[in-house]
Amino acid sequence: MGDTWAAVPGSAERARSVLAAAWSCAVTAHGVREEYVGAHTVDGDGRVLLHVPEDSVLHAAAICAPRGEPPAVLELADVSPVPVRDRVRARLWLAGRFVPEDGRSAFVPSRVVLRQPSGAVLVGLDEFAAARPDPLAAAEAALLTHLADAHAEAVQRLTRLVGPDSLYGAVRVQPLAVDRHGLTLRIERARGHGDVRLPFHAPADDVAQLTERMHVLLARAGAAGCPRALQRQRADRDR
């Protein structure tokens, strides 16, 4: 069906998406770990600008460190907005140094590591700086919670596109993630869980295009047969 159909976000794009969507970050500097909520912004090349309170350990370290550049590690977690098992979808670590800049601390990374369920990968610094976050990253939380809360029947209809082996023993299916390339469903079983990706026929660069891509998926699901494995599981559970 072509490369577009099978496309998934690259590691650099995924890392930039985690950075763009995260509301909080943990900073470890000089052996001390501090949590900051709503205190960081990201510029176009992925540089993190952190507004640090004057009474924080990091602020003191920046003043006392040679050249005002304390080594540090930033950790950001990508957490599913929909309540599911194992909600952390990815973690991003950036190692580097803080440089004071106009009353803020600008972070200059020297190493970027992205960990996903498939494993950890080292992201090249040039690749990281050149990448752009997924265009749906900032809206993903609202989109997924709306899909789960207001359109549960649509989620169930989409399971018609999932193979029976993946649905065997399923007790609940929830939307886990969405990006411009596709929608990922979390399939929970009595023991364990698994994820299934439903790719779009073309990338969605905004919410309007995402709506069209979802309609296409639902139309395909409507033309498919009902998932017998999930029906059997529901029948057993209702007895």
C-alpha cells in the first residue's frame, strides 16, 4: 500500500513530540533532583528554556558552577492521557549543561536518549535539532480523551480492523496514542496487554485532516466483520 501507509514517527520526531507535549520535567544537577511543572518552554531547534525559582538547587548550582554551566540531566515522561495499564508510553532523557540566559536557564544538550517499549535509542543531536514535533502532539491529549469518553462505540467499532489473535482474551480496548501517521489502541487482557496500530491512508497535518482520516478508518471498520474474539470475551464476562 505504499510507504505512507506504513509510516511511523522517527525517533527524532518522537523525541521532539515528547518534549513539546510534556507539561513537567525532572532535572538532576549536582546529585539533586527537582521536579518542575509548567516551567519550561522549547524553541524551534529543541532547546529547552527553564524558568528556575531563585531558591532552587539548580539556580544555586548555576551561580556557583565554573562558567555558570552546571552539568544536568532532564527527564520527561510521555504519559497516556487515557487511563490504561502502564500509562508511560515513552521517556526522554537529555544530558547536557545549563547556560544562564536573560534570567532563564537555557539547556544545551550533549546527549539525547528516547526509551519506548521497543527499547532505547540514542538520537543524534543534529537530527534532534532539525526534527519537528508531530503536528498533533499539542492536541493529542484532548483528542484521545474525547475519543475515549464520548465515542466509546467508535473505539469498539475500530476493533473490527484488529486481527482476532490480537483480540483474544481482551477485556478492554482504549485509544492509547495518535499521531499524524495513525492511531494506536491498547488492548488489555486479564493478564497483560498489547498495542495495535491502525495506520492512516495518508498523514494528517492538522485536526481537520485527522477527522477525515478517522472517518476513513471507521468506514473500513464498518465494512469489516465483528471481532468474534472480543464478543466471546464480553459474553463470558457478562454471565
